[in-house]
Amino acid sequence: MVTFIILINTEHNKITEVAEQLADMPEISEVYSVTGIYDLVAIVRTRTNDDVAELVTNHIGPLEGIKSTDTMLAFKTFSQHDLESMFSL
């Protein structure tokens, strides 16, 4: 399994719409709205690099409201903490 982090800029009024469409894609495990220079962060887990290339090029890039993406490959996992427990109050 390969993990990618996709940083996404959207049109201002399309953040929620784009996030919901991304969350419906089976390869995307989480979508976060964030502060800073990006609007959304998507965590993607695929079997191969080619799978993520297909996802970004043919499914994410064409979504209405996306202005740009920056895709990062995760090399190594240092923590296996459950994300749900990390972000719960």
C-alpha cells in the first residue's frame, strides 16, 4: 500500500462541494479542510504509484472548483496512532 498526501486549492465557494466529492472516492481515506495556503488535504492510499497518477489526473484534477493540487508521496510511517483518537477531544 502506498500513501500520498494531496494538498488542494479550490475556488473559495467550492471548498465543501469539492471535499464531499473527494470523500466519496474509495481511494481517499480522509479529507480535511485546513488553514494556511491550502484549502483541503486529502490522504490517499493506493496499491501502486500508477493508481494515484490515474486518480489525480483523471478524477481529482477535472473536478469543478479545483484550482491546483500538490501531491506528496509518504516514504515511511513513524506512528500508527489511530487518527480518530488523535483528533477527538
